Amino acid sequence: MLMLMIYIVIKCQDPEMFAHFKLANMFATSSIKQSKLGYCAMNLCACIEQIIVLEKSDILEPGVAID
């Protein structure tokens, strides 16, 4: 599931996505954070943080040349 969400985040190409997410998270109530929506938001945050530390070699298949 995490890899699918990472793919979606990469494809949407929003350079400010992490900032948007953090801003929305700051204004979310504790009941929202503890709901199903909060669970999805935390998964999205994990995806964005994983993408930040990814390198090309982590995404490409072994044996594929990197330009």
C-alpha cells in the first residue's frame, strides 16, 4: 500500500505537497487526527517523507542505467 501511495504522490508532481499537508495537519482537531481520515493523513505523511529520502537507484530496477 505504501508503494502505491508513493507512486501517486510522485505522479501528482506538487512541489509544495509536504508544506500543504503540514499546514492542514496543524489546523486539524484531535478528533480528526484520531479518525480514519487521520490514519490516511499519517500514511500520506509517511509516503512524502519516504520520497524525500529516495534516490534514483531505489526506484529503478537493477541493471537499468541512470542518466
